[in-house]
Amino acid sequence: MQLSITLPPRPAASEFGTLLRTWRRRRRLSQLSLSGEANVSSRHLSFLESGHAAPSREMVLRLAECLGVPPDARNAWLVAAGFAPLYTRTPLEAAQLAPVREALTRMMHANSPAPALLLDTHWNVIDANRTGTLLLGGDWHPGVSLIDRLVDHPALRAPILNWPDVAAVMMSRLRSEYLKDRNDPRLDALADRLYEHAADPLSLDPTEAILTLRYQSPVGELSLFTTIAELSSAQDLTLRELRLEIFFPADAESKARLEQLAGPQD
């Protein structure tokens, strides 16, 4: 007589397990390496990925910290594991964010006549100073996509005399942001929009200390280099995604022309 033994079905990988495995592979870590960093057994880590075990809230956050998972994705990890999100997303116009808004506004105007743009993570323009508005073509509204606007309106990008090089740098930044932290398909899509406009990134002169934006303004050519400021200590997701981009003059002529464009300061 032959006995038949039926084994219990293998559990399907949980949503949390899938996220954990995806991020671990993205960081190019083995289960053994990650288990050492997180001070957890490789067997338990394997069970978490396969769905054989459920993580505690502390374990979710510990693994996310070891893998450098950004706060918005950590919220997704917590929800997938059955816990409430940790990080909030407060509307920028909320009263509790007023001091931050005021500080960013001061920074934009304090650096005038250098153009300044306040952007979110998808390069939507939230605010701009007087000369920053010039780079946007003068007619814009909060929330407009800087990249969509440049791609869709040839007249807006026409004054950018080295547009292919600038597009290449912007595309590389978007690819880097997509791969590094967020894995956000919108960032990848924006980079794709720039692809046909961009020069080959390998064709850029590596001996140049910094790539300048060459812009044909109504009063003459401007040579500008860009800096980006972030609120690195922010815990709120809205604040973490803000980028203040300031375009400083690269020479005395550009500085004088920016002052002429800015006009009398208030």
C-alpha cells in the first residue's frame, strides 16, 4: 500500500516581501549582507521575502533604514506590512509650513538678480523670482511642468543657446533621481521626453569645471550656472520634495545684464 503525503501550499510572497526583495536587489545586496547590516538572521530575512513570516513595525523601519529607502517608499512598506504610514504630506499652503515658505521666498529674492525657481520632485514650478519668470517665458502659473513646457514650446527653449547640452544634463539628473531613490515612473517619463532633444552625455566636455546655461536675453547673452538647495532635515514629504534652483551669473557681464533685467528692486 502506497501512502500519499500532501504538503501544505507554499505561501505566496507578500506585498511587503516583494518590496523588500526589489529594494535589496536594487541596492545590489545579498540576503546575507543585508541580514548582517540589519542584525537579523538570513533565514528570517528569507522568510520575510517569501511570505513565510510577517515583519514587526520596528523590523520594517530597520530594513528600510539599512537599504536607504526614502520616506515616501517607507510609507508604502509600512502599509504593505499592515501598519499605518509614518511620514505625513502636508499641503504647502498649510499654516504650519508658513515659516518654511517665508524662508524659501527670502532665499529666492535675496539672491536676486540671479533667477530662482522653486520646484517639486517632478520639476513642476511652484514659485519663481522676477528673473526666474524670464526663464519661464513670462506667462506661467504655479504647478506648470518646467520640462513639459520646454519640450512643448520651441519659442521658450529657443533662447537657450546650448539647449542640447542643457537637455542632456537635465535628462541625466532625472535618470539619477529615478534610479537612486524613488523609482518613480513619472521621473523616467520626463527623462524620455528630453531624449530626442539631448546631446550625447558623453559628448560633454569633461574638462569644463561646470556646465553653464547660455541664455539669449533681451539685453544680451547670459552665462549662468545652477545650484540646487534642498531641505535635507525635512520629515514632511512635501518639504522633502522641494528643490530651490538658483542660476548664478558666471561672469561680470552676465551679472550686469541680470541687474538690468531685474530692474529696480522693491
